[in-house]
Amino acid sequence: MPENKVRKYFSLIEAWAWCDICDDMVALNIDKQEIINGLKMSIYTKEYKHSNPHPDVEDPDDLSGQEHTIYIYINEDYDITGVKAFFGESPTTEEIGAKTIEAGGEVRIPIVVKEIPPMAVQFGMLNKDQFKVLKICDGMNTIEQVASIAEMSIKAIEKMMDQLRKKGLVKVIRRT
Ligand SMILES: [Zn+2]
């Protein structure tokens, strides 16, 4: 899988994100201000609907000509920390971590149980990192993906999940 790339300009960035469905890089421009505004809350995700203008017509499995969506996670340095490609509203639970399961591994998907208002941080109920990580626990990411999007170690995320589970804020679904 080629690496995601970003070119940074004065007021916008040009993001090149790998789309699993197109099996190709997708390029788009994003305003820096939009990213800054998004990051004020916690994390920034760009949602981009598109279809592959050049699908492989010989390949019946190539559905990339149909409209689909990518989510691009971008950090405060305007770098891409994760990309999700899916059809419909969100990836299905079967699609998440399917490759890990094929390889005989276990997939853990953390899911937020309770909606947390940003006030929770001001009131000291959660710290900023916990709030940010909770936003990534949208049911679309495995523990490993949450760690890489949040740019934290898997160990640190596991520890945080324990704390958040005790507070009744997340549950971790296991699939093998
Ligand atoms: Zn695509």
C-alpha cells in the first residue's frame, strides 16, 4: 500500500490518500482553517464521496465505479494518520479488521457506549487525550487503528481503554 502524502500550502493542503476500494490514490484539497476548526474539538476527519473514473471493467469484483466514501483522519501537523474506505454509511463490522481475522488474529473494536459532551473535559471528568481517543472509537477502528490514528502506542491505548471501560464509557468487542 503506497504511503499517504500531504503537500502543505499557505491556506490549504493537498492530500493524497490511499483508497482501498479504488485501489488507488485519491487527491483532494482541504482548507487548513477547516482542519484547525475541527481539531479544536478533538479530531479532524475529512469525509469524501467519490467514484473511480477508471474502474477495471474486466474485473467483476471491481466495484470502485460506484460511489463510495473515504474518511481521512488528519492531525495538527496536517498529516494523514488514517484512511477508511467503505460503501454506504459506514464500514460493516465484518469489514473491519477482516484481514487480521483472515490471518488468524483477534480483532478488538472499541465502541463508545455513552455520548460524551466536550464539557466533560472542562469539568475534569476526562483529559484531552481520552476525549480525542473516544472520538476515534466510532466502531470503525480496531485498537491498533485507534492507536495509529491517535499517534499513541497500542499499550497506551489498551491502558486507556481499561480506564474508560471502568468509567462505563466504552466497550471492546472481540472478533476472531
Ligand atoms: Zn475510492
